[in-house]
Amino acid sequence: MTHIVAGYPSLQASEEIVLIMAQSGVDFIEVQIPFSDPVADGPVIMAANEAALRNGVTVKNCFELIERLSRKTGGILERPRFLIMSYFNILHSYGVEKFCKKAKEVGCYGMIVPDMPIDEEEQEKYMENCEKYGLNPIQVISPLTTETRLKKIAGVAKGFVYCVSRFGTTGATTTLNPKLKSYLGKVKKYIKLPLAVGFGVSSKEHVQAIHKEADIAVIGSKIINLINNSPGDFRPIESFLRTLRQ
């Protein structure tokens, strides 16, 4: 699974990068709607959010981008599944039901909203509307998630569960959490859905290590670093992703 910030470095570039991802065999693509206070994101993705906002990217632009990409990737073998990654303030401002309905219409498989706790469901109706429109509300957990909390999440999770590999925010690193195996072992005691692991994943070795314990490896900041290091040239992204799939 890969990640982009819609509109970074531009909307046209985002579209080109996602098509490269699809052609390189990526299974899931997480499209982040840029937000001014992305609390789960580290400096690389935060800077991309800020740049996309300066470019004037709107929620409407993001929906239109996903709709075009859903249409263009329809003929690719093992078509990628698109997820919207966002923060709840955007959904709240747009209207939760209206947002979920639109996400499904443009071809989304699910949504990742890390600051939407299940405790607020009675008031916000987020998961209810995901269910209504056939979206998977991907739950996010971390090494700090208690066993009591895991039991609650197991009762509502759909699609897969996103396991933050370590404490802190997103960002490419050279090593994975050495306690990853025991952490995921605890998760598997309660959650029987596929597990995705993200935060710090940046190499083929990381992906191989994750696939020994989980189902989906999530790469985000590494992609943006490749964009930053080769402005206008997306061949390094294709080369990197194809290496991961070998």
C-alpha cells in the first residue's frame, strides 16, 4: 500500500504518480486530502500537506482526482483499491454522510481517519455512514493500544486494520520497531482481519520483514522523499516499487 498527498507536488503530478503506482503492482493506494494540522504525520508528509494547500487544492479536487484515477486504472490487472486518508474536521465540515456518499461514488474502497475514535460514533455516525455506502472504515491502532481497546475495535473493524509500527508520527526510518512481532502477536489475539503496518517502512527489507507477520506494508514518506529528490522525474518511484514487488 502506498500513500500520496493529493495535489503534491501538483494535481497533475499526483495523477501521474498514482498511475505509476498502479502499473507497478501496488494493491492499495491511500490518497490524503491535504489538511492544515495533520497530527499523525511527520515533517515530510506535513510539508507536502502545506505545499498542496498553498497550491489551492480542495476536497472537490481530491474527489475529482480519485474519480479520474478509478476510471483510468479500471483495466489494469489487480486494480488498486483506493482509500481516502483524512482528518475528521474535513468530514465534519463537508458533512459526514455527504462525504461518505461521495467517496463511494468516486470509487473508494474505504477511509482512514486517524482522529475519529470509535467512542464518538454515537454522535458523529461515521461508521454508520461508511456501512450505509459500502465503505470500509479502517481502524488505526498503535503499540499503546490496550487489550481492552483491541477487543472494542475488533467488534467494529472492517476491511483491514492499520497498525502503526511505532510511537510518534509518520516518517521513513532505517530500522523497524524491534518489538514488532510481539506487538502484532498481541493484535492477532483479538483481530482476525488482515493487518497493515505503516510508519517507517522504507525498503524491500522492511516489506519482507512485515510480510512475515502481517498482510500489507504501507509506504508513505519514502515516496514523498523520492519526489523531493528528483523533481519532475518519477522514474525512481517506479523503480523502487518494482523492486519491492520482485
